[in-house]
Amino acid sequence: MGKGMGAVICFSGVVRETEDGAPITAIDYEAHEEMARHQFNRIFDAVEKSWPVESVRLVHRLGVVPVNEPSLWVEVTAPHRAEAFAACQFVIDEMKQKVPIWKKPLPA
């Protein structure tokens, strides 16, 4: 970690046991991978222009992810917690709106 960095925010998005009120066993994630990478890079560029972050790391699993397992992991390193939290929230919100990842809940 670089000098002046005082906050590391880690977020894990975990598959819940219900989707739209119905019980599920897992979610099957699919993506247009090339476009997803492109959109993630655009989001990361926007973060760099908006906050003084040192790094943003992100992993989104594809394929079948069982209930109670993480499907998303985001880590943001920044000088202060407010910047790190804001950047992390931005990444997640933008991802949900712009990145072509689709989920198919698998019924219980």
C-alpha cells in the first residue's frame, strides 16, 4: 500500500436464499465477457477521475454460485474512508446498471 493510504474497503456480495420472494439454491451468472471488461474499465476510469483512490480490485464470479457464497468482491484503497466507501458504492451501482452480467436464479 502506498504512502498516505489510510482506508481499505472490502465488500462481498453474497447470494441470498431467496430471489423475488422465491426460495433458490444458487444463481447462475452469465456475461458477455469482452463487453463486461470494457464496461468495468470505463467504471474504473470514472473512479480515478472522481476520487483519489490508489486501487480498485473487483471479482465477479460467473457460472453457478450457491446460496451463502460470494458472487462479488470489491476492494478499494484510498487515503480516507469516506473516499473509499463512496468509490466502492459507485463501482457497485454502476456495475449493476452498465455491465452485461445476467443472473438466472435456480429454484430450490
